Amino acid sequence: MSDVQPALAFPPVEDQLKVILRGVEKVVPEEELARKLAKSRETGRPLRIKYGIDPTGIDVHLGHTVPLRKLRQFQELGHQAVLIIGNFTAMVGDPSGRDQARAKRLSAEEVEANATDYLKQVGKVIDLSKTEIHRNGEWFSKMTFADILTLCSKVTVAQLLTRDDFAKRYASQSPIFLHECLYPVMQAWDSVEIKSDIELGGTEQLYSFMLARDLQRDQQLEQQLGVMSPILVGLDGKRRMGKSLGNYIGIAESPLAMMKKFMQIPDEVMPMYFELLTNIPLDEVQQLLAGHPKLAKQRLAREVIAQYHTSTAGDEAIQQWEAEVSAGALPADIEQVTIEASVVSNGTVTAAILFKQAGLCPTTSDARRLISQGGAYFGDDLQVISSHDQAIPITNGLLLKAGKKRYARLNLPS
RNA sequence: GGCGGAGUUCCCGAGCGGUCAAAGGGGCCAGACUGUAAAUCUGGUGGCUAUGCCUUCACAGGUUCGAAUCCUGUUUCCGCCA
């Protein structure tokens, strides 16, 4: 696995560039990329492509797959993927793109469990058997305080504060803790340790990537390039895809669940999704986008679903979606709920209480609101409930519907 | 350490000692429309055994018939000074 590959193993530089630059927002410094690739091809030495993550308990979603897919593409071109598990940086918490400090610090055990879980997930995107994996505790745990001071002496506070996320927090009167300032420094040092040629990440990583170059030069190493992907926007089409914003599509989700979410994205983000999440040639994408948006969206969903499920899962999901959402059929997986026997009186339950008990509304007040707005339905013929105190006759398997999408089926209390 | 400013409901943000569950915007929810979405229009958005009751305006006390609004202490943030 450490065999030096013959020069011919690498495709021509132009071909490599075509693959590498798809969906990439920025390469810095751009002019070095072709040079690096050419040199690698001449010498037969694969480039070392770094990608780092913090094992903070991530459900990998499509936003994460953007740089991971890029890493995969480098692997397919014959380069060496180097994955950094930031078990030490996780103790700090990445301030990038955050408007507040991470709330809790993780224990070593949690971090290790998260790392294992994470690797299992990313194995769907990159080829782990050809990936070099490091935990940055390998080097950080051995550093002395003197080492750390030396490292810190390379960075000025003014530089740190130019980072967009710090600047924003500073401006909005949010705290910035000292240890957070070390985060980019640590991340940059990882690049020194593993001698990276290219680092992948989002555009918000620019500062860290450049700092890594400084530190590498300082150690007489070849300097890395930053290959930065745009931030994938979430289902709302505005903000970055993220778990906390609830606007993400997880790669472990069922085909139908993914399908539903894909169909919800605004039309405007389709070009970005096609470019970043699929390998469909861009001229074909243009044709798709020129056609009906619904068909284009279905095609997009099908492609992505097939990547994380079986090759036919995408088509099946389209059919299910058409039946359920488009034609209005009931979903296949309606949740079965049981209510407390105490709320049943003469075989009926007050409507508002029923919806709360069925878990369709978080509070009675919320259920009352829903009903007063005409968004509560019951029975297989989905009769509208007109009043919060309407007595609903209870039968086994009674169908309840809240709003457009939420359903529940009743189990009689024993 | 000193002085000054600030901390409001999911977020931003307005709030005269009573008429404040608290303006406005965002987000979200529901209804109409639809191609799935967006846009647009309408309504809603603390809780409850519900036309009344209870709990909220950093935290803990206090003044008052009455406090988000006044006072004291604590705490966090920001600014200036040291």
C-alpha cells in the first residue's frame, strides 16, 4: 500500500483539473495547483490530501459530503487521502461559522466512540481502505507548554480577529474564549505533522489553511494548497446545511425521507446541488434545469439516493413519493400511538386532548390552535374537526391527521 | 480594579410603574393557491382541568395597592480607563 505508483498511473494534469475543480469555489494559491499535479505525475508521488473533522457526534449529512466527495475524487485520481480525526481539537470546539462557543466539552471516551461512528458513516463516501487516518492527539498529547508557546508566537491576535466568525462574535458582544483562539493554530499544525499537499474544506477555512502554509514554510516543508468548496445551503435554500438548523438531509436517512426533503428544496439551489452532490456532467445538468423543475428535482434526488442506498432505491423513492405526496395516498409508515385510558369517556375523547395524547401536538393549547385553524382531521375520510371540545368516537386504528403531513393511527387503550 | 452601557418571550428587537403574555420583524405552524418548492394572501405562535386561572422579561432580594419598567446585591457581555 505504500508502493510508489508508476507515473502513468496518474491521468494527465488537465483531466485531473477538470475533476478537481468541479464545484470548487476557490483554490489558494490557484496557480500552484497545476504545478503540484504536474510534479506529482512526473515523480509518481501521490499528493497528500488532508481533510480534518472533529468527532463531536456527527450525523453525516449532505453538507459534510461535499468535501468528502472531493476527497473521494482525489482518491480515484490516485492520490493519498489523509483523514485527521481531531480528538484534541474536539476538546476546543471549532469556532468556524459559529456564533457562540460550543457548550460542552467531550470526554475522551465520547470522542473515541464518535470517531468510530463517524468512520463508519464516511466509509460510504470515501474508500477507507486507501485512507491514512490520524488522530491529532498523536502529536498534541506530546507537546510541552514550551512547544505551545513557540507555536503561539507565530500568530498575532489581530490576525485571529480578522477571521469572520471571531469578528462577528466580537461585534455582537458574544464571548470569545482564549482556547478557541488556538483552534486554527492546532488545525494548521496538523498540516505540518502530516505534510499535506492539499487541504480540503469549506471557504470558511481560509484562515486556517493559510496559517498552515505559514507554519509549513517555517518548518521548511512544502506548502499546502487550500481547495475550498462552497457551503452547501440547506433545505431552506438560505442558510448552510446543519443539524442545529434542522435543514439537512442525512446520508443515513431512508430513501423516501430523502426524497421528500429533496422535493422541498427551492428551485434555485438545484444547480448547486447537482454540481456538488452528483457526478452528472454539467451540460446534462443544464438540460435538466431547462426542463420541468419537478423532473429535475426528482432526477437529483434519485442520483443522490442511489449513492447511499441501492442503485434502484432512487427510482423506488420517486414512485413512493408520487403516490403519497402527489396523489395524496396515505404514507406507508404511519406511527401507531396509544392513548391513556383515563381520557376516554363513553367511547369518545375530546378532540384537543386526543391530539395531544396522540403526540401530534406538544401541548393542549397547541392542539386547540390547530383545530381552530382547521388543520385537524380524523377518520379514514379525514373529516375536519370543528371544535376543540368535539367528542371524537374512538375506534381501533382510528386515523388522525395534523396539518398536511403528520399522521397517527390509534391503538385502543387496554 | 475604576467608570459607563447592556441582559425582554425560538431569534432580532420595542417597551410610559398599572390598559403587558408584552409592539414590530424573522423563523415556525395552520388555511388558500401550486409543479414539490418559491412568491402571494389570511390567521396563529407561554401553559392549563380555559372566555377564567397560572408562569414568564439574566439571578436573588427590596420599595409599592401594583413592577419587564424604580432601588440593592450577584452574574454575564460590551466600551473607555488602569
